[in-house]
Amino acid sequence: MKKSESTTRKETPEEELKRLRKENRSLKSNLGKANDKLKRAKGELKQTKAELKKRRHEDNLEQRAERITFDAVPGHRYSLLVIKLCILIYTRTNCGLHTVEKIPEIFGEVFEGKCGKVPCYNTVENWMKKLGLSVYENDRTPCKEGKYAVVVDESIFVNSEKLLLLLGIPARHRGEPVKHEDVTVVGMKVSKAFDGDDINQEIEEAARKAGGSPEYVDIDQAHNLTNGVAKSGIAQRIDISHTMGTILKKSYGKQADFVAFTRLLGEVRLQYHLTDKAYLLPLNMRTIARFMNMSSWVGWRQHMLHAYSILPKEKQEAYSFVAENKELLDELAVATDAVRHVEEICKTKGFNIATCNECKHYIVKNVIGNANSRRAKLGIMMLDYFKKEEALLVDDVQNDNISSDIIESDYGIFKSKKSPNKLYGITPFVLLIPLYPKLVNKSVTDTFNFKERLVNVKLKDIDAWAAKNMSTNWVTERTKIFRKAN
């Protein structure tokens, strides 16, 4: 049988060439069309870029201004931007008023005058006083969300006067030390002296303005404060830092070895002053706060003992008294470590049944255990303090603030800002104290209405408040007399 022939015919070379030429023409045609599309797309992209660039340029022209604009404040020549900038720089930094005046000048120079006119330092001070007076007169209700306590203390003498300050704080501890934004100034009073009746009167006035009595009053152990709070009938908490300082003073203040060592340290300080030995001396401390801050020079002693072997022979001889008093300083180290430990517990965790028991256990184990009679008495006095404060706790849940560090901080801020010339006495500049907690950080400043407060307080209001609450400014009186004479 014969095989069947294939139905497909093989392409001749001429036919294959013809077919390939046809396909090539088709591909060239498609490539041309694609090139035309690409060329049109590039043209459209270039046009789009040009239009976008033009639009951006026009937008920039519209947004660009000759001045940085901000809300105007009725009755004031300066914008709210400039006022807020100056006040926040002054309250949140260590800048003085003259420095605050220079900073907007620099801003104006960099931004080519677009920030507007720069205020003088006296204008900034007036803004501060107006805002402070507004806060003091209108924000006297502390801790609106719960119960409150009051911290009371008086300042050191400024000229012949003292400032009595009453701060409203949360009655319940919040798991961290009291911060400035937690504070409301509920009372300020200036006088040459304050007795128990004066203190009682100011506490009652503060309670009336706040809309209710505080749950307790936190004070140091000053007799006039203790007497005044007792007359008010309100429970009193004694500040733990002042109490521990007092206990240390009672335990060591009149002891022969302690007196001899501190006297020797004072003599050495004078002897080595401005010599090549002075750099190893401990920091100087105010006598009034020596026992509250005793841990600083006790810590210095530990550093000196550790470094003693590597000191040059001359320095070893100069500071040999440190090693000679090692027994006393070791005892003081135990005492100050215990004080620092219980203070840290009560300030960071609050004062409650649990923290009180924790502190008492630590004192028994580390202060009284294996102690000489002097250190044992120190531990017993510390336990007595905790037992008295514990008696004010009504249940296991109550957690109080027993530290007045926040009022010491407020006094420190005021002292750093006020004039060093004591002849001024206490002036309306004290209105910085109620203002500071409202501007200390962004979280509280966001709700602070600068414009409304500035508009509602006039300079004559400050003068009227000063005439009622402040005494004579003798620097101002001297200026008036000299001006009349000339």
C-alpha cells in the first residue's frame, strides 16, 4: 500500500521573504504610531509640569504676606502672637525681662520685620501682671475633679516683709510627685509677720474663695503655721522633708563629734579658699537648710574616701580629717540614706497604709538594728513621725501628699525672677506665682485664653490690687522724691 502525501506545503524562499517584508512593514507602522503616542504623552507631561509650576508659583504669591498676621488684642498695640511669644519665653525659661525684649528683636531681624513691633521689657512685665491677676482672681478653685489639700508656707524676709503663700493641690496622691500644673494659688498675703490668727484667717478666706474647705493642710513645723492650722480645725500634715531635717538636727546638731567636724570643715573651707586645694571642697550650704540637705556633703565624704588613695600626697594631708572622722561619717551615711529612702517612697508613691508600713520596716531594719544609742534614738523619732501621720488615714485606700516640695519650688522660681534689690520688698511682680502653673507646658497653655484675660484686666486694676495687698515700694518712693528735687 502507498503512503499518503502530506497536506501541508513547504514555503518557498521567495514566499518567505515576501511574508517577512510584509510583517516588517506592519511592525514599522505600529512603531511609528507608538512613537507618535509617546511624543504626544511627553508633550502633555511637559505642559502639565509647566501648568503645575505656574499654579504653585501663584499659590506661593497668594500665601506670601508682608507680615506674619495673628489675632489682634483689643486695646493693645501688639498682636497676640507677640504677646504669647514674650510671656511664654519669660515664664518657661531663665530669661530676664531685658533678655525677653531682645529675643523678639532677633526674630524681627531674621524675618525682616514681619513679626511686627517689638515690645519693651516694661510692657512684657505689665502683660505678666495682668495675666497673673486674672488667674489669681478668677481661678481659685483647685482640683475641680476631686478633693483638695492646701500647702502653706511663708517666705524668707524680703526687705522687712514676708510672703504667705497658700497652694491648692490634689488631696489624693496621683502616683507621682505634685507637679506645677497640678497647683492652684488659693491665697497670697504680704506682711512683716504672721501669727496663728493670721494663718487661720487666710486659710478660711482661701476656703471661702475655693468653695469649700480643704481635706487637710500640709505645712512644715513652724509654730505659727501649726498654731494657725490648729485654730482652723482642719487636719494637718507635716512635711516629711522638714521633719526628717528636724530629726537629724535633734540627733546630731549638738553632739560633740558632729559639732567639731562641721567646725573643722568650715575652717578648712576658709583656709583652702582660692588655693589649689579648694576644688575638692564640698558645696556650700545655707545654715537654715544644712540638715535637710546633709546627704550632699555626706556623699562628698564617700567620694573623698574612695579617691583618697589616688590623691597626691599634699592633697591627702590636706584632707586627712575626712578619714579621721570615718566612724561619724559612716553613721551619718546610714542616717541620710534612710531619710532619702523613706522620702522617695512617700513622694513617689504617696502616703498610705502600705507605704507607711514599708518605711517603718526599713527604719527598724536599717536604722535601729545594730545601732548605737544615738542612731537608735534617730530611728525611734522617725517611727514616731510615721505613727502620727498614719493616725490620720481613715482606711487602706486613702493616699495623701505629705510633701511641700512644690511650694519650695514656687518660691525658688519667684526668687530667681524678682529683682535682687531687697529695697523693693514684695511687689505686684508676685503675680508671676499664680500665672506660672497655667503656662508651664503646652498641655495647660492650650486652654489658656490670653486675649480674654488681657482685655478684662487693666493696669489700674493692678494698681488697685497692689494698694490693697502690697506695702510701700521704697524704690518707687525714692525715685519720686529725687524727681521732685530735680
